[in-house]
Amino acid sequence: MGRASGILKTVSVLRGRGPLAAAGMILGMAAIAQAAEIVIYGFEESLDGWTIPQWAQVSEDYVAKDLKISSEQASEGHSSMRLWVDFHGGRWTGAYVERQVEVTDWTGFGSLAADVFIPAEAPAGLQGKIILTVGDQWKWTEMNRAIPLTPGKWTTITVQLKPGSMDWSFFPDEQFRTSVRKIGVRVESNQKPVYSGPIYIDNIRLAE
């Protein structure tokens, strides 16, 4: 799959923003074909299929309570995905959201990034990770380290997808990015941070 065709297929299917008008599609093709980076989830009109999975809703270790679109914060555009969390401290807990993807072959892309915002009143110590589910066996694949989130600021979490990337719990080969089943974002509290309130996720994007 070539660069332009791969980008176009990814945008048209993954963004989940409904059918495009013919004129808008033509204009979009011209712009996207020249882009080195594309936003696949911008949360301008809907959650784009993102959910709190059922297993996380019933687990004592996971503390995400509600998920919706919000215009309170945005790192690009006018809105973002707002996740309401309740970190009560004393032990590890996480807040996790995910989306199953339709276009599973990300061979044409070298990195994936997501922006996460925690309010200024949130405590220091919260951290974020990108998690992918990959392959025919739907293997849960976490980053090998969590990224500290700065209260009152957007934090960008970036992972490399190419073979040999050191961002994962193992060294991926070329097959790693050919069969991406789900994309997820998790915010974690490692015992100490106590926080009940919103967390915002936006501008999830692929780059060459």
C-alpha cells in the first residue's frame, strides 16, 4: 500500500465521522496525500467509537466512570474526549478507554501520539500510556514506561511503531504494525495520587 492510498484509507475509515460529500472528499484527498501526520481521532463531533470496556467498568482496579465529548479543553479543534475518573489512592488504579480499529495495517506509519490533559488542581504523579492490541491473538501490548502528566498542561504521549522500537515491553518486528486491532489510552495512579475529576484526551494521530 502506497503512502497516499494508505493515508486515505485510514482517514476515511478510522475517523468515523460519517460519509463525506464528494467535493469535500476531493479536497481532502489532495491535502491528506501531502500530509506527514494525520489526526485519526479528533473528537469534534462524537466519541468516534471510543468506550470504557465492560471489563474495566466492573474491575476494582479501574476507576473511569463516564465518557463524553467536551468543549472545556482541546489540544486541536474545539473539543476533546472527557473521561471522568475517581482515583482514591492507597494502591495502583487506572482509567482506561479504547477503540477497536477497522484499518488494521499501519505499515505506512512510524509513530502514534495522543494528547492528555489533567486540570491544574489535579495532583502530580498521574501518568499515561498508549496500549495497543495487536495480531491474530489480540495481544495486549503496553508501553514499557508510563509518561508523567503535568497538571494544567497538555502532555503528548508518543510511541514508535517501527521494528526495534524501544517504547514497548518487547522489541516489535515488522509484523507488529500490520495487524493493529485496538488502540487504548490509560491514565494511572501509582498508589499516592488521589483525584476525582475530568481527564481530557485529544488529537490522536499517526505520523510517517
